[in-house]
Amino acid sequence: MMNDKIQKFSNSQDFFQCPICGKELKLVGNSLFCSNDHCFDISKKGFVDFVLNNKASKNYDRDSFENRHLILEHGMYDHIANKLVELIKKLHLESILDVGCGEGYYAKKIAQAGIKDVLAFDISKDSIQLAAKGINTPVKWFVGDLAHLPIQDNTVKGIIDVFSPANYAEFNRILDAGYVLKVIPNQFHVQELRQVAKDQLQQAEYSNKKVLDYFEEHYELIDQIDATETYPVTEEVRTAFINMTPLLFNVDKSKIDWSQVKNITVGSTILVGQQKNRRN
């Protein structure tokens, strides 16, 4: 009998394509095969690695994702996840790709809400291992490259991109007259940390105008939804947040007195973009 971690890839031919030759991938045994016999094994944890010669980033190692996991478990991004689930249901998106999914927090929430097909990837194998471990979920986890997604043309209805880089050419290739839900920071995001670290930051204030303008070049912007909450933090949670946030990757954290930070704001705007009509 096929176990659940394999079973969830049983309709792979509907979504996945070989990153080497572009042919569709089918589940055979415990692996995905294309018609040219390129093979990608499903790991015991229940994910597929599509990236050859992958090099880890020092800022996105296992420690970084474990810090992020602690923050997410503390509930500090629940307000964003809940709004995303509401939107996905409202737009009747039956298939979702979670871009740069990290340890899989949003993909799991979406799958728990009953969305039929949830695919989620990250370039970091460490993060996908974290996402896939523990209780099995129906999410199709994979290690993938944003520049060369192993997804067939016109196969997914929705893409979520939460605080992650985007590749709109690839998004448009794989979308089937669908939607992109892109979550970007707003001016209130981590304002408490920004204030304390302002002497070491190139910009004390944050503007998302460039990101918004670029998004509007590629999609019809049908909604902008605020998702901002301020949370009290313990010392442990504050430390994890400081070590997690990309804002502080190039800051000498040891030279800053963080003890005055008792609350942290997670501020975001959800951009809802509809795919523009394609020209044949």
C-alpha cells in the first residue's frame, strides 16, 4: 500500500515538469519520472529535490528557519495567513503554489483549510526538510529554483508570494488565468526594531512603492488588503525575531540594546493581482 507521503504526488502529471527536459513527470513507485527517464526521488520525509548543485545561503540556513518557526508558532503571522485563506476561498482557487515557502507555515494553513492541491517550494533544502517533517500534510513539498520552476504551463490557479522574491515571467507561464497574492511589508513593519537599529540602517523608513509599481506592470491590481498587527514579545521571541528578519542581516546586533523592545509590529499589505489577458 502506498504511504501518504508518496500518495500526495499521485497527480504529479497534472502539475510537474522535468527541470532537465520539460516533459511531464509521473509518479512511478517512489519517484517521479519523465518520458526521457529522468528520475527524481520522493524522500522519506515526503518532498522532491529538483535543484542540481544547490548552494545554501548563509542567511537562510537551518538556524534562520528554526527562528522563523518559533515566531510563526507564537502566532505573529496568523493575521496574514487567515486573510490569505479567506482570499483563496473567495476566489475559488483550487490549486495554489507557495513561493519561497520556508518551513511551510502558509502552505500548511491553506491545506488545512481544504484547498485541493497545494504545492510549495523553497531553494533551501533545509527549510523544505523542516516543512515536510512531522505529521504528514497533503502539501506537495519540493526544492525548486524560482528562475526555472518545475511546473507545467497554465496549470495552477493561484500563487502566494509572502515576503519573497518574485519571478513574474515564470508566474505568468504557470498560471491558468489565475491570481497572484503577494504579501509585502508596509511602513509599519517591524517599526520597533527599525527605530532601535536606525543608526545602522541605510533607510530608517520603509516604502513599498517600487514593489507595488512593479507588480502593477504585470497584473491587474484588483485589491490591496491591510494585514497589520502588533504583538507583545518575550525575550526569547524577540531574540528569534531579531535573528530572523532580513532587515537586520547586515546589522551588528551586538552593539544594540534590544531590551527596550517589548512589542513588535508585523505590518503587511496583500496585493491581489489578476493575470492580464495574454496576447497569442
